[in-house]
Amino acid sequence: MGKMKAMDFVKLFISFLHTFSIILAILAAVSFLCFAPLELRFLISGLIFLGAFLAIFGVLKFNKFLIRTKRKKYRWEMTIGLVGITVCTTATRVLVYFLEGRIELAILLFCLNTSSCCLFHHLFILPNSKNFVYPDKISKSGKYGSLILALLHLFVLIVSIRIASVFVSGNVWSLVIFTQIFYSITSATNSIELLLFLTGNKKLVKKTAPQRISKPYPIPPNPASIPRGPINQGTQTTTTPPQYLPECQICLLPYTEKSRTPRILKNCGHTVCQVCADALERKKPRTVACPFCNTTTTVTTLNSKLPKNFAVLDILDDLNTHV
């Protein structure tokens, strides 16, 4: 089995944490509905939680109608998701010390926080994660910043566990320790990812436009250099007209006698249509650069005064007579 890349391992680990959070949130919600007493504090907490949900959907509507650029929309939503999860987990690690020994309050806090984190993840991070990639090489600010954040979270975890062991007693002690360990991992991963995102180490995917596949075509010959032999009046030869209309090799549109008249560039002999000749004209000095051989032809008057390619016009006339 080959070695797994470090970035792939980080992505899988973060996905595992989010999935585990969803399962725990469902269990906490069911337990709270079954065993929590009906008190005013729980009603107020539920209203605050509902208001937070409405605020999140309001941010989504604001982002949808006022931010028109997709790149700004992706960056805005990723920032909201990462900041929201980091704030929720940090707030839970602080509020867990003020539970007054009530298990139902701990379950409510755990349920609200985990549900909020899952909501931030599924509304803001998950839809935009495919639009961002990690570079091959992380910058120094990203490396040292991630290391400092990891050490800071480790220090806060040790201090919080020490505080819990001294000041928290009873059946809430194990819940406080579990909350500190679990949410410290979630908070650390999201804060480090937020740092990498803000320092430019998580960039938007550059999407290239689809290339138009066209059939290769040879450079048209110089019609001025084609020798014309004497026409033998005695012999009659039947020629089969071509089954396609001759087209301009720049715009790939068929020549016509009026709007797209075939014009010869005098200095090189290549043929372009009237519309392309007007588009290729340079004002100072008034010249037309051939797109095939890059030879410039001086234009003293309008491009419509360039000589016509009567060979192409004859082909058009033959096609019109055989229709």
C-alpha cells in the first residue's frame, strides 16, 4: 500500500471529525428531548439557537444577492464557515465550566454547538471545498503559523484540563474533560485551515475555458504565382464543381460576392475576406498584416479597394450555376 499524502490525510481526518460530530449531535438531540426538564432557560436557549439559524440563512441570502462574482462568493463563504466553527467550538469549551452540575444543560450545549458546526460545514464549507486546492509548497507564514497555532491549542488544552481537575467535581468532571479534548481537536483543525486560507495557502482552482476543436487547414497558396496557360478552344473538358463553399481561413465563414468578398493581400498574395481585412487593418501606418506569413501590405485607401480574388469568385459562380 502506497504512502498517503499528508494533505489527503488531513482532509480525511477533518471529514471524519465532521461525520462524528453529526452522529453525536443526533444522539444529543434525542437524549435532550427524552430526558431534559421543561424550564424557561431551555426555552430561551432554543430561541437563541433558532435566531442563530435564521442569521446564518440571512448571511446566505446576502451572499447570494449582493456578491455577484463567484470567486468572491467562494472566499466569503469559506471564511464564514471556518470562522463560525472556530467560534462555536471555542465558546463551548468556555461555557462548559458554567453548567452548575446539570447534565441536561451539558447535553443541550453539546447539541446546540455540534449542530451549529455541522450547519456551518454543510452550508459554507462543503459546497466550496472542491473549488480550493492546497499548493505544492506551503509558504513560511503558513508553516510557522500552523505550528504556533498547534502549540497554542495544546497549551490551552493542558490548562483547561488542569482547571477542570481542580475546580470541577461530581459527575460533570468527565463531561468537561471530554468536551475539552473533543472540541480542542475540532477547533485546532479549523483554525489552522482558516490560517492557511487567509495566508493564501489554499487557493482557488483555475478553470480553463474549453478549447474549440477545429480541423487543421493548410495555408492557402499564393494565387498570384499560379501560372495560367493558354485555353484550348478545341477540347471541351467537364469539370466537377467542388461540393463545399470556399471559406475564409480566419473567420471560417464562406466567401460571398458582396459582404465577404475575397480580397488579395498584394505583398504576399494570400486571400482573406473583406470583413477580416477590415479587422486586421492598422491605423498608423495604414497596413494590413497577413495572418499566415506576417507580411504587411500598405493600404492607401479603404480595404474594399484591395484586388478581388476572381478565382474564388469563379468557383462561387460555378457553384451557384450548378445548384
